[in-house]
Amino acid sequence: MSIPATQRAVVVEEIGGPEVLQLKSDWAVPQPTEGQVLVKNEISGINYIDTYFRTGLYPSPKPEVLGREAAGTVVALGPKTEEFNLKVGDRVIWLANAGYAEYSAVPAAKTLKLPDTVSYEDATASFMSGLTVLALARETYTVQPGDWVLLHAAAGGAGFLMTQLLKHLGAKVIGTAGGPEKVELVKSLGADHVIDYRSEEGKDWVKTVMDITGGRGVDVVYDSVGKDTWEGSLAVVKRKGTIVWFGNSSGPIPPLPLNRLAPKCVKIARPTLFGYIATREEFEGYADELFSLLTSGALKVKIHGLYSLSDVKQAHIDLEGRKTTGKILIKVSE
């Protein structure tokens, strides 16, 4: 197929709110360099981490095309990509940068063929979040049957998958969510208890968690909220328990004196997905498990909505306003 010289892409030229997201129709199509493939994107994912790069919480060079994952078709191969067994025409999904665009040049090492049984939509709705929750539950803290787990933001893009995975692994799950609709969604995924932190009772979610666990506390807390929940997470984790902080949706956690961990001998972790999938073997291993869970029906995806490139600004507004459940996707192709 012929590859155009320019494309439509959503570009950030300076840090700020959703208003800095600009749709450009004359953005250059990149050429794949050594170790890269060029992918014509069909579906791109929007993740909360995108807002961190947009606002400057995570510094990155500007101008920048956001987006850490997309699914589409390989249209060109750069030099030295043979070892990854990719060819023009392959249906693929990738993890890299610049997904809010029609074409992305991405590392072949972080690009995988999609099974015929997995659609572009389901793959992108689950890929980055799914690999993340698998790593969190397998390596950051190894979830065992019968463990009490507190999962914040259980109705979000990662939380929706994490709730299902935790139940699949035999854990007892306490989820937090905001509002009756999200609470019902998390209950439908099998969570044992769901706390509506917006309700009058839910405002004291620390007491509720301790009551549920008979005063013992939970074995592990998975906290992607950050500033608003970190102290409560410390309060509800059991003696010798673990807290996994993997996001900052309410803002970053302030500097934490290590002596805060001493009374209960608490372990903490602040992981990032790419630390767990640094090698091709790790990347393929987690992806194979994810695709197997999707194909078997053990994991189901929820797509909040398919936005166009021209609606990405609204998608960010909805995401930061906590108006979404499940995953936000961009339908890139017109």
C-alpha cells in the first residue's frame, strides 16, 4: 500500500490541560529506523498516564504525540527487524509512543502479532492495562487464594481488569469506586465488597475495610489514586502487608518518611510496567497469558467509548473528571 507523507495526529506543543491537545492534519508520517516497524493504527488507547505527560507531571520533550499503545497493520519494516518475525500486513499491537496518530514508527521488540481470536478493540482495551495488572498480581505482590485485597478505582481501565484477575486467582476483593453505577459494575465482576467512597458511609472507608477484615487489615493494597488515598492505604494494610502504588490519579503521593512503615513492618512498591517486560521473553510471556485469558473468557473488557481523533480533548476531560468506566479508545481510521 502507498504510505502518505503526512497524517492526522493529536499533538501537544506545551504542557497544560486538555486544551493543549491539537489535531493537526499535516503531521509528518515517520520513517521506520533500525529496529522499528511502521504501523497504520486502527484503534489507539487512552491511558491515565497520558495525562501525566500532557501536564508535565512526567517530563517529556515537546512537541509530542501522546498515546502508549495501539493496534493496526504493519505497513513497512525498518532494518534489523527480522528476529521479531513480523511482516507487512500483519495485524499487531504495540507498546511505545505516539499512538494518537494514523501512523506510528514503533520498536519491533515491543510489537506483537495479534491472535485471530482477538479484535483490535479488545486488544487495545486490555493490552497496556492487562499487562500491568498481570505484572502487579504475579510479581509486585504474588496474589494467593484467600488473600484479602483492597483495590482502589476498581471500575477504571486497569481496575476493571484487575478485579476480574484477582477473583480468577482466588482472592477476596474489596473494591472502591465512585457512585452507585460504578459500584454495581464492580459487584458484577465478582468483588466481595464494594465501597462507594462518595457516599456518606463510604467516606470512612478505612473503618469499613477494617470491619470487613475483622480488624486484621488486608494482605495487599493496589492503589492507583495516590494523594487522596495513600494514608488510608497505610492504615488498612495488615502487619507485614504490602502496598502497591501504581498511579497518581488524584495527584502524587507526598514524600513519605520511611519510619511510617516501621510499626507494621509494611512493604511498599512503586512499579512500572516496562520494568517487568524489559526482555522479549517477558513481554511475550505476559502477552500470551493475557490473550489466553481474553480468548477463554476469563477476562472481559469494557469499552467506555470510541472517540475520534478530533474528540481526544473531550476524552481527556471525561477521563480526568472520573466520568468513565472501563477503557477509552480512539478510532483512528475514518
